[in-house]
Amino acid sequence: MAMTQRRPRTRREAQRAQGPFGRVQRLVDELDDRVGIAKGGRVFLDKIFPDHWSFMLGEIALYSFVVLLATGVFLTLYYVPSATIVVYHGVYKPLDGQKMSEAYRSSITLSFSVRAGLLMRQMHHWAADIFIGSIVVHMARIFFTGAFRKPRELNWTIGIALLSLAILNGFLGYSLPDDLISGTGIRIAYSILLSIPFVGSYLGSFLFGGAYPGTVILERFYIIHVLILPLVIMGLIGAHLGLLVRQKHTQFPGRGRTEDNVVGSPMYPTFMAKTTGFLLMVTGITGALGGWAQINPIWQFGPYQPPKISYAVQPDWYMGFLDGALRIMPSWEWTAWGHTIPWEVVLPALVFPGLVFTLCGAWPGLERKFTKDYALHNLLDRPRDRPKRTAAGAAMLSLLFTVFAASSTDVLASYFNVSLNSVLWFFRIAVILVPIVTGLITWRICIELQHLPGAVQRKRAMVVSRTADGEYVAVQAAPRPGDVHVELAPEPVPVRIDLEPEPAATVVTPEPGIRRVSR
Amino acid sequence: MTPEDSLGAGDPGALATDGHAAGDGERPTGVLPVASMDDPHLQDAARYPRRVEGIVALFFVLGILGVCAFGAAYVENADTQVLAASLAVGLFCLGFGLTAWGKYLMPQGPFVEARHPLASSKRDREAMAAALVERTGVVVKRRKMLGGLLATGMGIFGIVAVFPLLRSLGPKPGSSLFRTNWKKGSLLVDATGKPVHRTDMQVGGLLTVFPKGTETTATKEAVDQTVLVRVQSTPLVTMKGRTDWAPDGYVAYSKVCTHLGCPVGLYEQELELLVCPCHQSMFNVRDGAFPQFGPAPRPLPQLPIYFDGTGYLRARAGYDQPVGPGFWERTTQGNGKASAT
């Protein structure tokens, strides 16, 4: 809005013209004249965030990504992505005089000779593990509460893309130090590339710039790890949050909460204070882990040399499900007509994760199709009220966990002093049985919980008192507000949806239980 | 809306997001009611805000001390643990204080915000679809030739652009996956370049060997690595057709696992099994390294070796098949099964 009144003559007059909010008003005016921020800005400051502990899981992911960026920038200043062979003469004496790649030497040097270098490296590694872990738990929350339903299917898909990119970038990142374990990981990744029918050998040769390991792979992993994938991930996080603001949060049913409103605390100052505090706490905890919980001690593994390997080789936890799948797969290589398809690699390392991610990505569409529920949903489900979905999610998680556990067959066999063969067959059977049993049990528990008396009520305290005769009596304490949440009762899945014409956007007085969607 | 509206009241108050709720004549206000007596978790804080203020202040002071200690620890080049502890205490306490401030001393509501429907009117939707369809019609239907030419040009560019992007990355695989640097007469040397004499190893001993004369680069070591095991003291025939391949019980196999290419670096002496630590494939050294267990699909290729005139081990020939994991162009199952019968 252009200011058209006459120019003020004195300073005091100018101040008076600014109104009661002084310089802040002036800043707002100047900005608003140019970019028009006042109306949208006010709405943004008033944006309502519903409160629930499980809504913080995504924040953990976001803030560990912030930690990753900050510590990662520090690491790039010292890490050298080079396969050139050098001889180490540094402060870490056990490696003195050993031949190693410049990448490994620079990783050792930044761990031992750069101030706070080890802290930053270990914080970076911890933050990566926390990042992916919190994404998984966040997605489980989204799944089990049905937050992925229309209109949020796209954001669910973006989340799946983010998870897969985070796993990929985690792998690239822990490959960079060129220690004995990470080098073995790169070798396995190369062999998986080779296994792809028709084009495998070409992909391998192109990515590695010739035969394995060549001299360029670390440089290529480096630029992908520090530039390309972080940019893509940042872009997707931007889209993820942008959609979240546009579509607004989901919320659990409860007093005054309807499909047409959001109930909670405002962006400024409440949510901003709480979430900034949470960022600081996540960073602080990552710092504590980075200094007190050793992770990836590359100096103990030694430099990578292709003929060398150590015992109990395991990847970081988020790659464990692939490693476990590779371990329990029978050797089913096909050779015919002068060609080979190594199914024992293709199936567990490519087809299996492909199916898992595709199924997760397709779930909102599948659920829409099978339940014929095409309505917009802003209120969350309780997992027990959707037994089939909850059972499917539990089955998938248990499948992934079983395959993950199978990545430690050798350690389990050694720890429990049983034969490796028994452990292997245990997992081959468990990987089929565990998801089925878990799914059925979960489904049954959901049904039972639905029929539990008082299931949607908060537990009331019992007051135990002693009478004059010495008799003890337990009496229920007086009810507190919110003890009975009638709105928590599940909503039936609609049969037919008619979208009524939407009225003009105004602030609507909340009417509990009324939904704009009729059926 | 006044603070009393939400204090103890059952219904959440509506938040004035624009001029409508505040009324046109009034001055806009941004003040929000602070505490809610409604939530049992917040009742204490609402009644005694000074207490909460004290706790928040305490955490802020601890946080200030922590970040100061972090700075001091950095200047003093203290241990990683000291750096981490001071950083963690500093940031966690500042964060905890700020979160508590936000949770107990800032406007908590519950406030209500209406969801403005995302969907546009039916008319708007139709207008957009119409614009897309009708304007595309101008391009596609009326100027078919122009559209076709442009699409052809862009399509060709899309395809040819892929070639330099991919093709410049590295050479074609060619025969690189089929070859190692072992050839007839190659002298077996260990990692330090020392040749292996027939008296060098005891029964049960194990050594990783390479062909002499090739410079040692990681890329060559990766394919040439061969594991030499002395299984017994008399000549060993691992299978039919390999009569002179293992003199004095010295037997040599490719060290590259046929599953995923890890070095088969463990040797279980009692059972005479080579074990891959990655996915636990096990290969029996006596029977041509057939996989006894695990996901490996093929035996490890065997290198035929002999003693030269001075008693040093040499290769009789190179490997008779590609070493390592399977790939599309690999032609046969390997010599193992074919010559075993």
C-alpha cells in the first residue's frame, strides 16, 4: 500500500505518524510497500501448531539435518577426496609409516590433529544415524495414524524419496574415509551394480571410471555426497515443509478439534521458542554422543587395501536390511545362452528394496482404492481403529527388522554358540513367518482394544483412604476436564463423498464433531 | 478476546487472524492470553509463573556457563570428551530453558485456526483445464508440423546429451572383467614382493599372493589377489582334470568372493574352509573351493601352480574363467562343474 500523505516535517511528527509501534512499524511498512508482507506475515505468525509429542519426530529429523550441514561444512575443510597413495607420519603412532590413500590420511588427521575435529566427525556420523532413524520413526507415526491420506499423499511420497536419498547419502558419506570397512562396502556396492542384467558391467565401469576400484570413485562419491544429494534433499525438505504449511497440520481428534480447524499454540512466539529450544537440545545431545559415544573409529580399521578385510563386517544400521537380505538369500545364479543373472544379488539387493519402497509409496493410493475413501482427512486415526492398516504396517516393520537382524548372523552364531547354519535357517524361516504372525497378532490386538470398555477415556486416579475403623476404601477421583473425549470415537469410513461448495474463507467458530464433508 | 476467555474455559478461543474478528474500528492488537488453567500439566505454571521463570533462568545460566566452558576448552585444546560435555551442557540447557519458556510462559491457547479450503471453485478448475486444452490445441492440432519438428529436436538432444554425460565417465568394460594379470610363468609373490619357496609354508599355512612384475596398484591387487593355502605335504588333486595344479599340497584360489567380491580372508583350518567375512560363504579348499555354505553361487577359480627349477612357486597359466561375482556377460557357470564329472 503506497503511502500518499504529505511528508512529516519534524522528527516527532514522523514518529507520531509511525503509530504506536515505532521502528518496527516502520520496518513493516517499508517491507510491505515493496513485497507486501503484512497480511501473509500476520497469518504466518498466527499459524497454529497442534501439540503432540509424536509431531516432534519430524523435527528431530529436520534438526539432525541442520547438524549434518553444520558439521559437514567443517569436515569438507579438512577432508581430501583422493586415492593417491601416501605414507602416514602423524600423531597416531600405530599407523606411522603405513601406506594409505590421501583420503584416509586426511580423515585420520582431521580426527587427531584438527582441534575439535574428532568431535565434529563423530557428531556428523551420529547425526546421520539419528537423521535416518528419526525419519523412519516419523514415517511410522504418519503411517499408523493415517496422516498420509488425502490431501497429503504427495508429502508422503516426498518423505519416501527423502528416506531413500538419506540412506544413499549416508552410504556415500561413510564410504569417504576409505578405511577397511568402508572400502569393503564400496566393493559390495560395485558388485551389486555389476549384477544388474544387460547394463551392469557398463554402469560399474562408468561410475568407477574403469576397473574396480580405480582412482576416481572417492572424488565422485565426494561431490555427490557434499553437493548434489544435499541440494536435492534440501529442495525436497523445502517442498515437504511448504506443503505442510499450505495444507496445515493434521491433529488428533479431541475437544473442539474438527476437520475444518487446527487447535494448538501459535507460531510466534510459542512454537518458535519451543522448536528453537528443541533444535538446541538435539544439537546438544548429538554433541554429547559425538564426544562420549565412539562411532566409526576408522583408525582401528586401518586403510583400505583390496586384498584385506576384517572380521564381523557390518554396514551402518540403515544398510543392515540389505546386508541381511544378501546373507539369507540362497545362491540362485542363472547361467544360460552365454549370459549370467546373479539372482542371489539382484533379488535381495535391488528387487527387495525396490518392492519395499514402491509398496510404501503406493500405499495411500492402494488404501484409497480398497476403502473407497476419497474424502479429505485432517483428523488422525487411532491405530486400533484401522486394524488392517496397522497390521500391514506392523508386518512391514517386523519384516524389515527381521532382515536387519539377519545382518548379524555370524555375530549371533558366535554369541549364542550355535552353528551358523542353524542361524541362517532360522532367519530364512523367520523372514516369512515373523511378518505374518506379527500382522495377525497386531490385527487381533487392535480388535480387542476397540472393544475394551472405557477405551477412549482418560484413566481416572483412584484415591485410597482409610476409615476410622481401619478399613481401606478406593474411590475414583473427581473427573478432570477432558477426561471423556467423545470425539475420540472412530469415524466410519465413508461410502460416498459429495463435496459441498466451500464458503468464502472466514474464521469459523468451531463446532465439535461437524465435518464439512457429508456422506 | 481477553485472557479470561480462555482461562479455565472449556472451549478454545478463536485467534484473530485478520481484521474481521478484531472489528474494523479498533486498533489491531497482537496480544495473546498466556496461560491455560485448563490443562492439568500447565496449572502449576499458570498459578506460579515466578517459579517457572526461576527454573528457566537457572537453565539459561547453566547454558551460558556451558558455552563459555566450550570456548575455554577449545582454546585450551582440551580432550574431545571435555569439548563434547561443555557443548552438550551449554546447548542442551539453553534449549531446555527456551522450550520451558515457550511451554509454560508463552501463550499456550488452545487457539483455533480455521482451515481455508485448498480447493478452488469448480469454475476456476474448469477455466484452468480449458486454458490447457484449448491453448495446447493451438500448438498440437493446428501446427502439427512445427510441434513435431520441435519435439524431434528436443528429443534428439535429450538422447545425445545422455551420451557425453554417461559415456565420458569411464571406458566401456570391454574384457576387463574377464582378465587378471596372472599368466603362464608368473612368479607368486607376497604383499612385500617376496617370492614363495616350496619350504616357506607349513601345512595349514595361508598367504595372499600376487603375480610378480606388475606394479602394485589397488586396481591390480583387486583382481589379482590370490590365496595360497598349504593343505597337505603331498600333491593335491582338487578335482578331475587338475592333476598338477597343487604341488606339495600348495593350492591357490582367487581371493575374490564369487558372491559380492569381498576378499575371502578367513581360513577355518580344522574344516579346511575358506570363509568370506562379508556374507559367510564357505569354500572347501580340498574340493576345488566349491561353496559349502552361504550365498556364493560358484566355486573360487583355482590357479594352477608349479615349482620352477629353483623351488619357487609359479603359475602354470592364468585363471581359466573370470574371477569374482557374476555379471551379465559372464558366459559359463565356470570350469568347476564342467570338469568335475
